[in-house]
Amino acid sequence: MAKLGLKKPDQTQPPDRMSRREMLFGASVAAAGVVAGSAVGYAAPRKKAPSPAVPDLWIGRNIDDCTGCRLCQVACSVAKEDKIQPSIARVTVYQFYPGIEFPVLCYQCGDDAKCVEACPVEALSVDSSKKLNTIKIDTSRCLRTAKGGDCTLCQDECPGTAVTYHPTTKAPLICDLCGGDPACLKSCPSSTITTRGVKMAAVKPIQIAGGLIEKYKVPPSPDAPVARPLTPEG
């Protein structure tokens, strides 16, 4: 993506920055509970469910740095299909009022991938050949491409709404990290998309927007006058 004329951003993220963002959006760690004890009369800790294995490479998201430039979509569509067409990119930039924008792409859920579980014909699978936890799509099985259907179960069940569909072929579009060398990473001028940055748990775009709105909400001044409705008398 040298044609874009952008320098590759610094991929190093300071630890305090990571923890701040993780506190805002949360990590996918189950809270420990307690179960009632037996006749002995004690409370035993409930075992935590095993977390999905962390891949060797992942897309980190510093979402509140996003400028909405959409160069990630440009880079992705060129890398994947040799044309500039954001609708065929494997990354989607969402926009919410009042000017909140951020990229969404596969969260690399690994063995916990809901899209894989939801597919009725096993057209999706986790590709762990390079320890990337990306999703492999078999278009010869997919009901949309092989049967001309309109199945959307993979998108419906994705907890992060990271699955989109090709406007022409109807095939599912899911980021595969370009085999380990993501094109979007090279094009991002603000380090919004990085490697080994914050690995977020899959979350709906509307929830991300809600968190950002709350984070940047300006509280009213304590001395601000209280608004009152107008009356016929003025």
C-alpha cells in the first residue's frame, strides 16, 4: 500500500493506555461466583470457563483515535479484490451521531466463534494453521454462494457484527488478516488499527458507540442556568 503515501504507524502501545481502554470496554473474562457448600458449610469458588486461546497475531483497536478516514477500507478492498470499493472490504467503519466513527472487523474468537457454530452447512471453520484464529469460508458449501440463498446466520450470531456480505457474489466477508500481513494496518494513519494493541472482546457497534459517547460527554457547568419552558407571558 505504498501508493497511499502513509508511514506505517508505531505499533507499540504503552501498558497504561491498554488498561484504560480495557476498563472502558471490558475484557472477556468471566466473573468468579460462589456456590452453596455442602453439609460442611462452606462456599466453594465456581470454576471459570476456559478463555479462547490468544492468537499469535491480532488486530488491536484504539477506537477512540479513529478519524473516520476509511483508508483501512480502501486498503482492504485493493488487497482483496484489486479495486477501491469500501463495500467489499473486510473491515467496516461505523458512524454514529455526533461524529463517532470506528472500524469493526473480525474479533478472532477462535474456538468460541459463534459464526462457525451458527452455520448450518459447516461452511465456516477456524483456521489455526498460522495461529491466527481467522475464519475460513468454504463458498462451495455456503448457502448464499452455492445455493443462491439469503442465509444470514453467521452475521446474526456474531457478537461483534463483524460479518458482512459481498454485494455481487453474496459471499460472507470476514477479515483473515491477509494471511498475517494486514493491509489495513499499513494504511491507518492514527494507529487506530494496530497489532498487539488492545484485544477487545466481541461487542456490538452500538455498545462501542455508547461507551465512547459516555467517555466524551461534557458535564454541564454547576453554574449554568436551569432551562425553563417558555410561557405566553414570556
